[in-house]
Amino acid sequence: MADLDALKETKEYYLDIPQKSDAFYLKGLNALDWGMQNRLARIFNPKTGRTVMLAFDHGYFQGATTGLERIDVKIMPLAPYADTLMLTRGILRSIVPPSFTQSIVMRASGGTSMLKELSNEEIAVDIEDSIRMNVSAMAVQVFIGGEHEKQSIINMTKLVDQGTRYGIPTLAVTAVGKDMVRDARYFRLATRICAELGAHYIKTYYVEKDFETVTASCPVPIVIAGGKKIAELDALKMAYNAVQQGAAGVDMGRNIFQSEAPVAMIKAVRSVVHENETAENAFELYRSLKEQG
């Protein structure tokens, strides 16, 4: 037991220094509970407020996509360079080692393959499994304008309710069908609906015209989808323009793992997102790293 007689009378309470009370650094998310903010801080780098997410959850409806035939061979060497992995629970359990310490965003919706109507999804992962796997966020597809629009929106709201109960954020992914217009007007509608109904951050597509109106009108962070494979310089230009116009990062898959030099490409993307490098400078970095092997 401590000797009370030996305690010093003089103690320093720093009466002249007010206790700091910092606002959370991600827009629209200051009112969330500590656990929710802590998980988001694992996804978004606190120094830059941005994230490089590596998406390879395509198999949940596409099967063995080109570049994803062997996750252990093609994707895990890229994992150390990503802030976040976006994947399914099956791949998480079977491939990713438990010693991996970066954040995980887990696909939580599903139910159809590319052979059927993709918008006919439901929540496919129980919240208890998300807790067991210690994920930082759960992703759900939302099909604004799709055949099963209402069901996908209700999926999202249910996931938001369940996640909020246990401090796990929800990422709403705005899906675009073959017949949907890809313009700023549509994405303003889709992202705003998701945010209004509780999504904590949103993944959507970049458009060249008026994309800044999409990020400005959405009250929570937006990350852009990489989309189909395009030339490396074009992908870097897309990432640069997106973050300069208000996006909080990228969630890239095919434009990284289908690149001729995937490690070089993800490093180049990181330089754009976290260091504000121009696309041209990042492309030179990509070429240099590619030549080094």
C-alpha cells in the first residue's frame, strides 16, 4: 500500500492550459461515437484525411476475375501499400493472415451473380460476423434507379442501424447499371440519398464534368471507384482530379491489380492521394519503379 505520508503536497494541474477538444477531421462525422470514429481513422489517414482502398471484392458476383484468380499470389503483395483492403469475408478468412494490421472494409451485401439482375441484393453478412472479424467498416451496394432500388436502400439503412449499434461504419457503394446515365446530376442524387439515410461514407464514380458539385453536396466523405481498367496515366489523372475536387481518396481495384506493375501502380496512386503529386509526376514514379522491377 502506498505511503500516504510520503505523497507530495505540490501537484501540477496545468490550470493555465485548457483541455484540448479536437473536432474529428472527417467532414460530417463529428457527432459519431468514439469507436465509430476510431474505425474511420483506421481507414482514412489522420495526417491527410484521405485513403487508398484496394478493392478486390469483385468475386462475390463475378467469380475469378482477371487478376484475382489467386488472391494470395496477386493481391497480398500489394496489401502493405494500401490503407484499407475491401474484400469479402470468405477471402478474409481463407487468405488474409490474422497478423495483418491494416483496416478491413468487408462486403456485406450480395445475393446475385453477373448472370442475373444485380440490383436484387440483400444483406448477406450478419453483424455478429462483422464484429468477430474486427472489420473497420461494412460495404453495401445501393442501386439508385435500379430495378430493386427500394430493397437496396433498405439494405443500407438496416446495415447502418446494426453497425451504429456496435460502432461499425457503413460504406454505401453507388452502383450504376448498364442503362443508367453516368453524370454529376445522377451521382449528386445517389450520394445524397445514401448520406441522408445514414451512410458514413460513400463510394461513387468520378465524372469529368462538375464532379466538385457531387463532393460539395454530399455531407460525408466520398471515395471514388476505380472502375474498368484504363491506361495507368489516365487512372492517375482520374485519381488526382478526384481528390483535388473534394474526394477523400480512392477505392481502386482493376486499375491496380490488372496493371503491368501493380506494386508500382499502387505506390503511384498513394503519391497522388497522400502527397498531392500530379498525375504526370506519379506516372514517372510508376515508370521508374516498373523498370526497377
